[in-house]
Amino acid sequence: MDFLLWMKRWVFHTAKIRGNDTMFSRRVRIFSLGAVITLGLLGVLLIQSPEPTRSVDEVMISPSKYVDKEIALRGEVVDGSIDSNASTFLLHGEDSTLIIDYVDSSVSNGLGDNRTVYAQGVLRYIDGEYVFEAQVIKTSCPSKYEEDVTPSVES
């Protein structure tokens, strides 16, 4: 027996027993619709859970485990490593450094030296080196509490 047919028969059978033919059936339909929407949203949340962000050091402990997989990284840009012509820079953690290739990525404003960066993309092993091909790069905002590092001229 078809589920919808069974549900319809059950709803109308129950409604006729109670004596309120339209009110109870409408209430059950609204409740059923709410349950379906709730289950659908829960399913979407469980299926599309975000990838945890990993540090450069965590990935470089065993990088072969992450090769050709989409991952999210965080680290700090190495001073002077940004090459705008090649669209690459170095991202480092406490102990390890990784080349980030951002040719095909969207980069937020403010990519600069010593900035903390979140990068999402795929780790590749190219010519004996691990290269992270970023698809999204987000930078942290500079803190309003940091000192201004421009040198002052005193007379």
C-alpha cells in the first residue's frame, strides 16, 4: 500500500472519529510538513558539515595523507614570500612551511607579510614538493591594538 494513501486514510479515519473533519486533518498535514522540513534541514547539516581547519604543522607531519584532498589550512605568511607574478607565497606554522599557489583563487583584501591566513583548497605533490593549490584565501584583519610600525622622524 502506498504510504501517502495510507496516511490519507489514517488522517480522515481519525478525523471522522473525532467529529472535526477539516481541523484535525489540516493540523496533521501542517505537523507532517514541519517534520519533513526539519528532517531535511538536519540531513543537509549532517551531510555538508564543514571541513575542520588544520594548521600547517598538522598537515606537514604526514602530508601524504592529505594529497589530492580538499582541506582547509591556517598559518602565517612568511615575510617577503609573496610573489604576485607567480601567484604564490609561503605559509608557515611553528615548525613547517608550505607553498601556497593562489592562481585560481579568490583572495580577500589585505594579503600581506606576517598575516594570519585561512586557505581552502587541494594539497598536491609536484616535482618533489608539496604545493597547496588554494581556491579561497581569507586574511585576518589587522588589530586596532597593534602598534603602528612606521618610523618616526625626530628633529
